[in-house]
Amino acid sequence: MDTSQNDLERLLVFEHARRTAEANYSKNPYDAENLTKWGGALLELSQFGDIRDSKKMIKDAISKLDEALGINPTRHETLWYLGNAHTSHAFMSPDHDEAQRYFKSASQCFEKAVNEDPGNELYLNSLQATVKAPELHKELHKHGFGQEAMGGGPSASLNAKSSMKKNNGDLKYDIFGWIILAVGIVAWVGMAKSHVPPPLPR
């Protein structure tokens, strides 16, 4: 199966999850788990659009996750998703100071998630990665990732521009790939916990 087919399938899965969460929200707007799923789906979908659409979806995800934390402020999955949303938003921002604010918010979310579930390796790794994120952001934008992503920046030739775009696209997919993997693992574990089969009768 080729990559574009996998991307299409992932897009359909997360769009379905978003729509389901939206429908469930109309029935019960106080379900923190549903809001977390909605925010997670939006975060996943943010990878499929251009930079402006991606930023809008990330902001929407942050809004849903903040709403979920308003209902249940200690929900560690929600805190972790929110940390990822802030991290994603920071990497998309070409402004170093703005990115720093988002990295700081992400770090606080990951720290709270670790406090709520201290043995969770994923949360611990996310917190540790946030320490290195500002330097990675600086390097990415120093090498033109931000200019290409925002559609600006001069280039010497058409070939150089398309090569740079391919490299930046690969980098974007690498970064989002790790985020998706982590989000997918947490979502899978969460669904597995909520769909435990009943014990067999004796």
C-alpha cells in the first residue's frame, strides 16, 4: 500500500472521529473524554492541510482540550494532547518569542500529565523532548522551514525551491509522524481500556 493511500485512510479515520465527537458533543457537551477525542482528531487532521488550515485546526484542538480540562482539570490524557497541540503550534510559528510561549505551555501540560500519571513513559518522554524543542525550532527556522511553510522566502532557482520544499515536507512529516505515533498510542490504550470485554461466565 502506498503512502498516499495510507494518508487518505488516516484522513478518513480522523475525519470520522471528528464528526462522531462533534455529534456526541451535541448530546452531551460535558463529556471530557469526548472533547479530548475531538481535540485529538483535530490535531491529527491538522497535518493534512496547508499551514494556515493546520494552524486553525490546532487552535480549534486547543479550544476543545481546554474545554475538556474545564470539566476535568486532572485528566492526564487531555493534558498530554494539549501539550502536543501547543508543541505543534510552536513549530509552525516563525516568531521565536511566540514559539517559546507555546513551548512553555506545552511543558506545563506535560508536567501536569506526569504528576497525574507518574509512571507513564510517554508523558515523561514528551516532557523531556519539550526541553530540546526550542533549539530544534530555532534550527528549523534558521534553515528556512518557517519561510517555506508560510509560503515566503526567495529561492535561487525552481529546482532549489522544489528540493527545499520536498526536504521541508519530509521534515514536517517526520515531526508530525512522531506526534501522531504518540497520540495514536495513547488513543489506542484509552480505547482498549474503555472496551474491555466482559468476563466469561463460569
